[in-house]
Amino acid sequence: MKRIVTGLVVVALLFGVGIGTTISRPADAQDTTDTRLSALETQVAKNTSDISATRKRIKKLEDAAKPGVPASNPTEQTNRSGSSPASASVSGSGVMVSDKFDLAAGRYKVTAMVDVANFDGFAVYVYAPDGSRKLLFNDIIPNAGTWTSSTIYDAGASGSYYITTANTKSSWTLTFEPA
């Protein structure tokens, strides 16, 4: 009988130690959870800041791409010249929206010259006075040097036109000549 009582006491002690260990574990887990939660909150705050900055950059790009809004970056200013309303030349550097230039209704040969320092691209849209647009160039330029290409553009009406460039970092010139 003494053995049974001793055995029960040992079992009771082991059971008591087991319950004590189980009770103390949630406190340890809670301490870890607070640390992880704090790290997660810090990451969420950083991501929120990054998202806000990205939205501002997107808004700035959307504003720059609006029709008729000239580029605001001084390194992206255009030089405009034209001997008559029947021909025009527009130049710039990188991604931009040009100043407006006049074209008479008619067919034009549009020549593009791009001074490429390294691998680059060149995409150009022309916008008509009615707001319609046409893609003139969309090319990948794999080699350094002066890249030249031409296309035909039909100006449906006389008036003020402008172009937008994309996918380029290089200096470029577009010339509109009657075809």
C-alpha cells in the first residue's frame, strides 16, 4: 500500500509539473508574438510609405503625359523650328511631351534620328489637333551610334500637333517634311 501511495504522490507531482509547464508556455509565446507583431507593424508602416511615394510618382508621370502639357524638366526642353507650316522639326532628350508645332493638312515623311550611347529604345506618338494619336515609332536600338528611321504620317487637318516620346534616354530629333 505504501508503494501505491508513493506512486500516486510521484504521479501527482509529475502531473503538477506538467500543468505548470503548460501554463508558463503561453506567456513565452505571447512574448514572441508581441515582438513579431511589432516587426510586422513596422513593415506595414514602411510599405505604406513606399506605396504613397509610388502613387506620387505615378501621378507626376500621368500629369506629364497629359496632352498639351509641356515637359517641366529643364533637361527635357524641346527646340522647335520650322521653315513653314508645311514642315517642322522637334528635338529633345529622353521621355517627354513636346511643345506644340504647326502642320498643314497633308502627307509627311517623318524622319527620326536618335543618338544612342548604349542599348536603348524609341517610341513616339503624334497627337493631332482633335486629340487623336498615332504611333510613329516603337523600336529597340541595340547598338551605340546614330540610329535613323522614317515613316509616313497623314495629317488629317491643319493645326497644332505635338509628340510624346517613351522608352528612351537618348537625344533625338524628328523632322516632318511634306511627302
